[in-house]
Amino acid sequence: MKRIGILTAGGDTPALNATIHGAVVRANQLRVEVYGLLKGFNSLFNPRVPHVHLNPLFQAIPELDATMGGTILGASRDYLNPEDRKSLNEITDRLRRLKIEGLICIGGDGTVNGMQPLTERLPTVLAPKTIDNDLGLNYRNEPEEWQRKPSPPRGSWRYERTPSRTVFDLEQMINYVTPGFATAVFVSTSGIERVRTTAESHRRIAIIEVMGRHSGFIALGSMYGQPDFILVPESPVDCDLLADRVKELYELQKNVVIVCGEGIVDADGNELGAEKASTDPAGNKLLSGAAEALRRHLIRRIGDDFFRMRRRGTKAEEAIFTRKVGHTQRGGRPLLFDRFYAAQLGGKAMDILLEGQNNAVAILQWNRSQGFHVSSIEGNSFRDKWGLIHARTVHPSFYDQELMKPSRVGIEYLLKIFTRAIGSDDVEYVRQKLFDSGNLTEPYHSVNTDIAKRIRYL
Ligand code: F6P
């Protein structure tokens, strides 16, 4: 191949530029031109296919900085519809006219699905990314454990797991961890540390909501911030038990910090965050979020008297507060761990594409003898028997339901990732850049301004 395309699809992560950089460095060595397609699959829907030549004369353009969060190519959640043959034909024709012979998509489970129709038309591979850490398998045969049952409305299905017959071992995980996850945990952990001291001072109960959709990896990793309880979507929340434990601990230390994943569910499997509790001025129902729903449960169960009797204000409402870590988890400078392995995965994706693989995924493996190393796997390995890719969830052995904290195995899992995740340059960056006097006088210079000057069209 002489020219390949690369795009970043789905929600961004701090490590996307590092992955693109790793792919471009490898392409330079192999004398392959790399065209970056703008805003994910969106570029392909545009008849002019906006793109940027990322390595003129086989040198990476200076805007491509592996230490910068986000993606210089832009991202979107646009995907190809496999049924839409007309659009697919047009896209194939555009790529052919652009002389693009293969494609690297940087994305998560949605992207593996999204790129599927393209793999029938040109070699396409995936370099993984997602802060949720949900593109992967806990073990090789995990997709086979899914069953589906008819569910209303007619023609829909409900997917359920059958009991596992596998003895879990960390070495068997497929795609142990995805780039972006470590930085997201770093951000949530720093937030928890900060919320703790203010909760301590004001004798309050804090509920901190972290991202991750239906997977509790970010919540689990947030244990580094030493919250008192962690609630993951994989384990239904027993609100009565939680309220009792919170009261017990509050008696002792006069503050409590709870971390919850945004997708936590109640005993009936209903998402707490999807509860419609309030209405806006126009009377529309508002979605409240997991932490807010949990707060209402605790206010009801703990009650005002509990705080009044201890002279900690008059209302439970005042004592129990929530914070979402939000999009700060997805942005900013990536940690060393993310940068390093994101770049390796980008390079690996380039290698497997040029080796002639198609519909394959570059993965990051871990084992006791080699530690972390990159490898690749067939994209279909992630699919169940109906072709669906399910988000990887936290394996039950990672979480202690009784303590509401990571179990011993969960701790083992985290240690591999985080023990040396922060580089000395990550620390030095804060020292040098945060209070740089120039920040006070110079407006922010967006990389988009520079990239705009490099955009070319078909
Ligand atoms: O999938 C990544 C993720 O950050 C989730 O953790 C989160 O639920 C979602 O994306 C947020 O998406 P958006 O930025 O579109 O609100």
C-alpha cells in the first residue's frame, strides 16, 4: 500500500493524537502516505472528503503532538449504515479516487460495528480507544455466553449472560486496557481527593459520578482516590444497605465519599440515572443522572433528623451533595501510560494493515512473562453469535459487593496499569505550564486553526 486513510470515531479520549502519531511514525518508516479524514466517518459522507496529509515527505506534521489531548482530526459519532448501499458505493468511489488503499479507524466497540460494511470494500483495521475501557473481552469465549430472548416491542431482543464456565485469569483478557482509560482515572481520582477534604471540613456526604456507561472500570479505578464506597453498574445497588453503611461511617468520620458509575442500576436492573424525577418550567420531564438519583434515595433513607441530632445542619439535603467529574475525564494531556501504549497500538494497526489483515483489531495484551505488549485479533472475535458487540463489563471477581470496593483481583488488575502510569514529564508539565504567565495574556491557540490551513479536498 502506498497511501492509507486514518480517522478517529466516537467520543474522544486524551490519547487519540498519540495513536495517530504512532501510526504515522510507522508509516514514515515504511514509506506509506497517511491521509487523516476529518471528523470520523463524517468525512466520507462529504463528496469532497475533507482530509489532511499527515506525513508529507514522510515527516509527521508538527501539529501532530502525542502529548496533546483530543484529536487533531476531529471526531464524531457518525457511522455507516450497512443497509445503505448507495452511500457505501459513493464512499468506496471517493476513497478510490483519493487513492486510499486501506483504512485505520481509531475507535471503540461502536467503531468496530461502524467499520464493518467498509471491510467488504477495502482493508480496514481498528486501533482501540475509549476511556470506558469497554472494548475487550474478559476471556476469549465471553461473547458465546450471550443469549437473547424476544422482548417487547415485537421484533426486539433482550440480551442476557448465561453463567460463565471459565476460570478467570488476568492473562486471558483480550485487550487488557484501552488508551484513554488511565488518564480518565487520573482525572477522576484527583477530583475525589479534592472533594474529600471539603466534605471533611463541612461534615458532608459526597456522591461523585464518573463516566463509563454500562461498564464500571473508571469507577473501579477511582479507588486510587480512596472513596469510602464504589458503586459499579455491574452490581445492583442495595440502597437500604448503602444508607446503613453510610450512617455507620458518618458516625465515625463525619464525612463520607461515594463514587458511582453513571450506569448504576437498582435491584430490578433499572438505571438509577434514567429516573425521571423533576420537570423543567415547560413541564418536560428531565433526566437526573445517577448521582442525583442516589442522593434522593439517601436523603429519604437517612432523613433530616439524623443530621439535626448531630448538629450538622437541619436538612439531609444540605449535607448530601453530588458532583459529576464529567468531560474533564475525556480531555487534556494524556498520561505516559496512555501515550506510550496508544502510540504502540497505532503502529501495530499500521503493521497489520500493511501485512494484509482486514477487519482486524490491534490489541494491548498483558501476561506475567512479557508484561504489556501489542498483538492483533480478528474483529469478529468480539461478536456474539448474532454479530453484536457487547461492551466489556467489570468481571465479577474484580468487585467486592460486601465492601463496595475493588476485590483483591480487581486490585491486581489495576496495579498493572497504574503503578508506573505517570511519567516525570507529566508532573513537570503541571509545574511549567499551569501558571505560565503567558496564559494570562495570550488567547488560546486552537490546533483547529492550523489544521484548517492544511485541509485538502477531493
Ligand atoms: O463512551 C465514552 C463516554 O465518555 C461515556 O463514558 C459517556 O457516557 C459518553 O461518552 C458521553 O458522551 P457525550 O460526550 O456524547 O455526552
